[in-house]
Amino acid sequence: DAKTTQPPSMDCAEGRAANLPCNHSTISGNEYVYWYRQIHSQGPQYIIHGLKNNETNEMASLIITEDRKSSTLILPHATLRDTAVYYCIVRPRMDSSYKLIFGSGTRLLVRP
Amino acid sequence: ETGVTQTPRHLVMGMTNKKSLKCEQHLGHNAMYWYKQSAKKPLELMFVYSLEERVENNSVPSRFSPECPNSSHLFLHLHTLQPEDSALYLCASSQGTAMNTEAFFGQGTRLTVV
């Protein structure tokens, strides 16, 4: 019951920005957008999350549209180690069951 | 290193065996989770524990039995598994009920049922 849609795969050149889109047209006003990534055969790694304002941390930037129906994760200078599956997850604000429901994600390949 | 440690990293077991997966977190979190990731499938949430009580069981067969003896430890007891249960089993933890906190995952246990 993932509430997001992502392209199955993308690629970008090393050193360039990687822009990963996510559609969440049914998002509710109290639901956060989370991004995780999973490098092959490892556990998912938290990247960033936001509600309605754009967010930036040491790993990435998150741009959320004004209507909140879509967002973009930006890796400003992709490296080969950024090759992974990236998951965009919509998570309720006061969900007592603490769920993170993963979809199929976007497989990002960073090319040398 | 995420602060969530899973052991063993790899496990091969027969269908009649009983084994346990262990997860330990050193983050002071009060919620812990088990996920299953089969080949070429999304992660599936199996169980959720909050304050050492199970708050969610996502229709998981009874051959999987979780146990949370304290807030730092989570086990998944396995018995009479089937080959289709072969998968990567991931443990995660998080703090509090506020949804602006992230979950941290362990590296997983790669389980093969023969």
C-alpha cells in the first residue's frame, strides 16, 4: 500500500547532480515524505525527510512542490558509491503503528 | 555502522530446524521492527514492537515468532520454514511516536532455507 510512484531506474554521470522524482498525489496534509536508499544487500539508510518546506542535509536536498503532490531528491555531486535503490515513502504524521512502507523505488546507477 | 546490529549475517537452515535471528540496538530507541526482503520484491513489514509490546503483526505465518525481551533486543524465532522463506531479514529501530524521526536499519540476516 505504498502511496508513491517512482521511475524504476535512472542513471547519471559521476560528479553531476542526480535528481530523483517522486509522485505522491494522494498525500494528506499531515504526512511526511521520507527518502531512504539501499545499497546492494545492505539495510536501508535514511537520507532525509520533509513535510512542506524544502530540506537540506549533508547527504542531499529535498524539494517538495507547493501542492505537495510531488518531490525531488537531489544528490548534488553523485559518486559511484551513490549507486543504490532510492525509496520515496509517505508516512503519516501521528501514525501510532510507526510504519515505513517501502515500494519498489528507483534504481540509480552512477556512471564513471 | 548504524547502531543496529543483526546476527548472524548469514544463515542456512533446513526445513525442520529451529533457529533465531537476533537484533540489538544501542541507540536508546523504544520501537523495533522486523522486515522481510525477498529477491526482487519490496521490503515487507512483518512486526512492530513499541515499548516492548507488539503493536503490529502483518499477517505473518506462525512459523515466525518474534520476541522483544527489552527495548534494546529483538529476536525472530524460526521453525519449520519453507524454501520460499529464504530472504534478507532486516531489523530496524526508531525513537518515539513523532513521525519526524527516522528509523535505523541493521545490515540484515541473509537466510537460506534448504
